[in-house]
Amino acid sequence: MTSPRGPWGRSWGRRLSAIQPYTPAESAPTDQHLETLRQAPTQLQDILNQHREALAAVHNAPDDPHLTDDGKQARNTAQIQQIQARSSQAVADLEDATGSAYGALQQRSLDALPEPTPGVEGMLARQAAWSRVQTLLSSGMTPQQVIDEADDPDTLHALAEELPTVLRAKGLHPDDARAVLDTIDDRLAEVTGEDAASARLAAREADVHQAGLEPLFSHARGEAAGTGHRGGALGATVAAELARAQIAAGGSLATDERPDASKGRQGLDSAIRAASSPPTALRHAINDQMRRAVKRPHAPTDQANGDARGQHPQY
């Protein structure tokens, strides 16, 4: 048997490494953390709107007859630099806040799951559970059916340790193999109890929001610093919607190129999600919650690619 965490690691542990260090307010309620993530696109849009208005005010300021052309240029440059510094700090502060909220939700979900039984006793229990799983898989059960029918932590920990490696050996992409852990942890949270299931549900919704925020923050950092153009907001919005939809559909955050991405997706579908058994109650709730997160209105817009004046795209 491999280590208790398995070779692939929990999916949120992999994602948290990209935003650490963070200092979540552990006393904050789950709903508050989720609301921070839900409102972030609107708040980010407000920051950029104020940034654009401030720049426009500089460019449209009346001429000062007491300044030479060089003096006007120096004045404008100094004001623009102040605006960029202020906007960049606002973007950074919001990104820190969302990172802390996301990290707190994922850590809370992880902490709610039971650890594998330690020592020789735990190892033997997981070995026995994996032997039973191998028998079921050999008899024709799909991995998803095995996961859905598992009702004890030892079996689910055994699945987390071994199943991704088995599927990886059959050609599944590493990131899709990691995604198997999401399905296993859904079931582990469900059999653990209501608190773990609620924490898991919030963490999975947070995955959707965090995926959508990454391209938005990438664009906002560039525009605020003056290294990007506001016209890139439309591309960022499209990328955010695609990222949210991908995570809600069971995709990963990785963007590495694959020889044939469609085959990898089909492999995951056939190995994990195309089982004939019905989803568990928690997975039903997770699927509904993630679909709602994708459809949630993230910022007021009057046009698909611009505001009421058609001047610049909105998140």
C-alpha cells in the first residue's frame, strides 16, 4: 500500500500550493467565506471601473496654461502612476481575501474528513479493503459503483491510495487521476456525517469560484499596472466562464497540453462517471451546487461584451 494520502494528494492540497501562504480567519463562518468568493468578480469590476474613470479624468483634465508640454506630461505621468499603484494594491488585497477564503474552506473540508487508521492495524484494514475492491472490479463493477457502495472510511481510504494509480496505469491523465479523489472524498464526507458533508459541499462550490477568478485576476493585475489593456476583459470573462464550467463538470485546473485531450476526458468519463449506479445524495447536492455556481450572476452587465455605453467589457 502507498502512503495514507496516496501518490496524487488531495485535489485541494494541490490547488492550495498555488495561493499559500494564507492566513484564514478560522472563526469566520462558511457562508462568509463563500460570499467573499461569490462577490469577488463584482468587486473586481468595481475596482477596474474606478481605475478607468480615474485615468479618463487625467486624460480629460483641462489644460493648465502655466505648464509647458513637458510639465503637463510629467504631471500626467505622476498621476497615472499613483492611480496604477492604488488600483494594483486594491486588486492584490482582494486576491489575498479570496485566497484566504478559498483556503479556509478547503482546509475546513479536509479537517472534517477522518484520517486513515494509523499503524499496522490501519494498514491491514486498508489492504483487506483493497483486496475486496479488486474482486469487485474484476467481477465487472465500475470504479464509480464501487465508490458509491463503499460505506466505511477504511475502504474509501484504500480507494484513495490505490485507485488513481490503477487508472493511471490504464492510460488516464495524471490530472484526471487526481480528479478521482474528488469523487472518493465526496463519498467519504457523506459517510462521515452532516458536518463533513456540508464542509465538502462548500469546498466544491469554492473550487468553481476560484477557477473563474484566476483569469479575472490575471487580467486585472495587468490592467491595473498598465501592462494590459482593458479590452482584454472580454477574453478574461470568457476564460472565467469556461474555467467555472470545466470545474463544475469535473475538470481539473491544470492547463498542460495533452496529446489528445478528448481521449483523456473520455477515459475519465468511462472510468469514473459513466456508471449505471445513481449518484449518492451528496453528489446530487454537489452537482446542483456547482451548476448554480456556474450560472450565478457574477457582475451586472447590460451587454455580453460591454457596459451600457458599449465602452468596455464587464466581468
